Amino acid sequence: MMHTVCLLPGDGIGPEVTSAARRVIDESGANIEWVPLPLGATGVELGGSPLPQRTLAAVAGHGVALKGPVTTPIGKGYESVNVRLRKKLNLFAAVRPVRNLPGIESRFSDVELVIIRENTEGLYSGLENEVVPGVVQSLKIVSEAASLRIAHFAFEYAVNRGRKKVTCFHKANIMKKSDGLFLECARRVAQKYADRVQYDEMIIDNGCMQLVRDPSQFDVLLLENLYGDIVSDLAAGLVGGLGVVPGANIGEKCAVFEPVHGSAPTIARKGLANPLACIMSGVMMLNHLGETVAAQRIRDAYNKVLAERDLSVLTPDIGGTGTTQSFTDAIIAAMKKP
């Protein structure tokens, strides 16, 4: 079966890592027809919008995309493209697996957790205004419907993948209404799964400390939007950095797969970007599409390359002296070996 996938290269190192992922996926035997589309700075250049309507319509129509990082202007400029894309397509669940990989040294050797992040509400709703000169406010939006939906998603994810525990991170001791509602919804859903999945909860600051002290105590983490964003980066630091952590944004009708890392403009077009997080996101996409054989072929190949620890092919962020192309070539070569 042929699958049509929208390819959104994005900004900075985005075109480099998405090109690498496309090469690897094409060599894996997966049946993919790619539809390249503009996003971010390219969208502005070609059509005057960082999120062109034709890009949005194509992703909604085909239902799946592989996306590179997009630069978000700091303190000014247009609204985050990532936030707009997730809200427009109702990609309510961010799924970010974090695990140790062969050959990549880190402080811990037993990290195997998944971050489930609510993707459409919270402070990322972008509702801000100036009250009086010198005073601004941001509104944190939390709804019962969205909180129950993401909690159900997290527990279903745990059940379907044989996970044993869901831990909800919150700050309901201070934000008693907003985080209080999120926590209440998590508790209500947890009761329905009590015979299959253990439930735990932690105040977010303690949860972060516990993560860096002993990540092996966690399995599936359930978080609202801002906390999920921050904890994703924190957790990536436990296993080698943002270059080795994939991600997916899942909705009822669409799914967009992307690496957790940003656009890294300082190394763009220098051939130094690590393509692995994007390739791993592509593996998540293939599994989503039912291309499980191709997905496993890619996973086996990059695990083999990492385990061999040939520094001449690995990118600098994971201790090598290689390039985006050398790493990609090595993964493709490993797939072709019997």
C-alpha cells in the first residue's frame, strides 16, 4: 500500500535532517509518496505566511506529515507555527519517547520513559494582553474536556504498550483551579484503569528533581502543555541530548511527526546536524502507518551504527567527527547488510 506523506522541512537545520530522514525511509522499503510543502520562513518567502493555507489543507487531507523544526521569533513577530499547527489540526497529544541508545554515553543507563503532553491549551493558548503600561498578563486555559482527553490517551497508551505506571506532574498546590482541574481529571481517568495501570502524581518541581535523581522510577509521564515542553528537554539531557529524542503530535484525524529539537540556526547548512531524532520520528511515523517491517529495519540499523561507535560517522553532538551525510550514509549501509 502506498502512503502519501506531507514533508515539511521547516527552518534552520530542518531541511538537512528531513532530507536525511527521507533518504533513510526511502531505502527501508516503505511505500511512501512524499509531498514537500513550505512552512516557517520558507512559507513567508513563498506565500507571505509561516503556515500557508495550502500546507495546512494538505496535512489535513493526507492525515500524516514528517516535519522539521521551525524557528519561532523571540519576544516579537508571528505566533509560534508549531502551536498554530497543533491547534488548527487538533493535534492534542504530544508523544515523546526518551530512552538510552547503544553507544551514547549518559549519566544513566536505565532510562525508558514516555512523555505525554497536552498540546492545545495551557499558557500556550497565546492569550496575552497589556493591562497597563509595564504590566502584561497571560491566560492559562485548562478545560475539563481536553484534560480528560489527554488523560485517557496516556492511560490507553500505557495499556496498549504494556506500560505499568502513569505519573501526572502538576502544580495544583499553587494553581488550584487550572492545575487542580487537570489533576482531578487525571485522577478520574486513573480510577477506570486501576486494575491495569498504576497511577502516581508529583508536584512539577519535585518531579523534575526526581527525574534527574533517578529516572528509572518513571514510565509514562502525563503533563499539561508548558510542563511537557520543559520536561521533554530535561529528559533528553538524560540520554544524550535533543539530537536523539523523537516526537509525534497525534490527533483524531491527523498525525505530525517531528524531532523534539529546535532549528539550530548556528549550525544550519554546515553539515553538522544530527539527523537521528528526525529519523527516529520517521520510525514512529512508519509504525503509525503500519509499515512495521520498514520501521524495525531502520531501528536495527541506527542501533547498529551507534553501537559500533565509529566516531568518523557520528555527528559532533554525540561525540563524533562526522557529518549529517556520513551518519545517514552509515545507517543506510547498515540496512543493506544481511
